[in-house]
Amino acid sequence: MPIIRSITDRVLRLILYIRVSTAREDMISPELQEHTGRKHAASIGAVIVDVVKDLDVSGGDFAKRKIGHIIHRIANDEADGVLVYRWDRFGRNIELSLTNLRMLEGMGGIAQSATEHFDTTTAAGRFARTNMLGVAELQREQIGENWQSTHAQRLRRGLPFHGSPRFGYWYCDVCPMPEPRSPRGIRRERRRRQVCEKCKEGIQIPRPIYGEALGYSFREYSDGKPMAKVAHEIRLEGLTTYAGHAITDARLMNIMDTGFGAGYLRVRPTSRSWAEELPPSEVESIGNRKLDDFVYVPGAQPSVIENEDVWGAYLERRRAKDRRAGNKSKAKYPNSGLVYCIDCGDKKGRLMRAGSSRGAAGGKYLTWRCSGIDEGTCNHSNANRAATDEVVFDWLKKWAKDDGTARIAAQEVIEAHRGRPTPTAEWESEISHLKRLKKNLIRMRAAEEIDQADFIEQRDEINDDLKALESKLKKTKNQKSVVIPDRDVFQGLVEEWPHLDDDTKRMALRKVIWRITVKRGDWDDTSRYAVIPLWEQPEPEKEP
């Protein structure tokens, strides 16, 4: 028998759960759900101890993503139950919803709806709740079938599965195009497009300047120019994405990978919505892990490239790039993976990549470059690669000459870190909780409160969570504590440093250095750089 906590002698504590699917005009706003939930709680004399929100998520994902965490909190006596706007907020799959509700109630918790009031302590109330969940599941499946039909119809017409404009394209040459940085981007123009007969056709045409830039990108990359350089040239023209983001090499490659600019639509062969509508692919597998997840079929939109050979050359180069990426290579520079920018608003810092630039006099400068510069979020100059090497070597020499003072100070830091609480206790508590859930699930199956299929699915989810937590716990316990190398080690490293290759230097530095931080300053100013050893690494922030 489950252990039911007595809650009649105290105020009922509820967690208010709010879920909103993809925004639409008829959606139930989170503000309305919260207002109605708080009003209902007040009417029954309960208190809301927390509000858990899921915005822009599918109902089918709720049980897997949130209910386990909420049940865990209720099992720990943080609350007495869950309050939702209506029962379909639990998810529109009736089997999983009922399974999770039974697990919640089996742990001594309660579930309430603010708008559908059923006494679920009675057989009639549970029957009514099950019927409401069945109606919600029917609604979800009908919506899914309608979307599948809509996607199939768009494919027959040579249109992408959604009507948002693709980079380089627009709907017609009559309706004005939105400014990239307008408050709501291209969404503001939807109503205007709905009254334009040409826009209603849905066939996008190349947009002036943007379409030319996309065609230029295909040609230049296919001819061998680096994607980063192509993206840089487009940024110099003042172009951004339609949402106003800077065009980086990664964003540009994602745009080109869709094949839309080459006159194709990208389709997943396993997509149920298009499974019966797929014509034979006109592009064979090219050996690229990402692109081979799709087939490319002709679309109704005009291509921005002159001939099919450019598209073929693009795919060939993408395949070669993917093949090279799969081969592990030695580090090219001693500080690779250690240099971080701390001046671009990112609290965690951003990893800097090796690069080069040319000055006004034509000289070449070796740099470390923050990716935030390309996105317009970082405002400092590139880091001097030679200067960072000098700072690191000076740091090594300082430890090689240490008379013990620095070691004592560092040891005090290590001892302070050891005294801090670690997440192992939380993981052990969560493991114990999951084991209790598993036992409760077995009891429910033995009592035939759930069927075999639901039991197997829930058991497998719990087992997966257990395996992940036990792996993290084992890794943490086996992790060796930070040890400061003896002065002799630093002295030998400094002596051999000029004769070591860059990959060996990098491996040696990773054993003693956590990060090399960079802040804004003059090109030759070495005070911009700071070496943070492993024993001064800050504690990671706890996950919410």
C-alpha cells in the first residue's frame, strides 16, 4: 500500500503548472492560466508554493520532461499536489497521463484542475477525468493528421513545410519587405501578405541584394573560399539574417545546407507527413553525416545559382569537410582550447579561436578571435597570440622559481574548495528517490493498476535516469583531486619548452591551467591576459 501523507490538518500546498503550446490566437495565455489557478487555490483555501512554466512546448512532451521532477518534490514534502488549468495540461496521451497521475497519487500527492472540477477520490470522478483526457488525445491526433495533410499538400505544390521567408527570398516584388531589426521581424508582415494574391501563392522569389548574396556564397564556397571569409564579406555589405542576427559562417552554412537557394526542398525520408508524397530524390547520398539525414526534391522557387554544377560542387566540398572533421588531428597551437574572452557580456566566457589579420601596412598578425565579434556582441580587439604565449611561459617560469610561498597560497585555495559542498549528496538523494519510484512502479504493476506497455516505458525511463546519475556519481568519486606539481616539474618543463611540439605543450598546460582569460586592451598590452590554474577553477553553478 502507498504511504499517504495526512494533509487535512494543514493548509494545502500546490505547485501550479502552466503549459502553453506554440503561440496562436486561440491559445490559453500563461497569464490567464496563472490567474485562474491562483483564484481556484484561494477558493479552496490552498496556497501556491511554486509556479512551473513550460512555454512553446508540446503537450505530449510534458510527462517525460516535468512530471518526474514534480513528483520528486512532492515526495520530499515540498508540496502536497499539482494544480493545472485543465486536465489536458498534463499531456494529451491518455495512457502516459494516467500512468503519471497514478504515480503522483501513489506517492501521496494530489492532482487538481482549476476549471474542470472532479472529485477524483470517487470512481465517477476518475471516470470523468479519464474521459476528458481521452477527448484531449483525440484533439491532438486530429491536429497532427491535419498538419500531415497540409505538409503533403505543400510538398505537391513545391513549397516548404512552413511559410516563413527563407534567407535570400521574399514572396513578391510588390509588397514591401520588413526591416531585419523590426520589433517582431517578418511576423509583422503576415496580415499584409494575406491580402496580396501574389503572396498567397506562397512561391518565394529571390530578394534583391539578399538573393545575390546567397548566390555569391554558393559560388565562392564551391570555388574553395573559406566559409568564414564568405560570411565576413556579406557582413561587410551590412546584411543580417531576417531576424537581425549577424551572419556567421555557421549560420550561413545552415542556410545553404537546406538547398532552398539551389531550388530544392529538404525532406526527411522518415517524416510521416510526407512519406506517401515523396518523389525520387534527385541527389544521392554524399557521405556527409548531417546532409544524409535528408533527401532533396525540386521546389517551386527559382534557384539563385546559375547551374546545377555549383550545387554539386557545394555538396562535394561539404562531404570533404565532414570527412576531414572526422579525423582527429593534433593541436596546432599550445594554448588551443584554453583562451577565453571575458569582455563580451557572457558570464561564462567564450572560447576564442586562432586566426590572423592584416594591418594597414600589410603585415600579418596572429590572433585569438572571439566568436562574439562576428555576432556583434563582443567589442574588444583580437588577442595577440604571441603575447598569450609569452604570458603563459612567464607563468611557468614563476612557478619554476617559487620558493614555496605560491605553493602554500595555492594549497589554501585547494583546501577551501574541498570544504565546499559537492553535488554528490544531491545525486545520491535523487538515486534513492528513483529507486523508490521504481519499487512503487513494480507495486502498481503487480496490482494491475497499469498495463505492461506503460510499465515497461516508465521503468525504462527510470532506469535511464538512474544510469546517468550513477555514472556522474562514479565519475565524481573517481576524479582525482587537484595536485600542484613540484617545482622540479615546472623547472623541467621550462627547460624543455623550446624543444617540445605544440601538441605536447598543450597537453602539459591542460594539467595545470584551467583557462587563459582575455579582456579588452591594447594589442601589445600583456596585462590583458590572466592565467587561471586548475586549483583556482571556480565551482560550477548549480542547475536550476
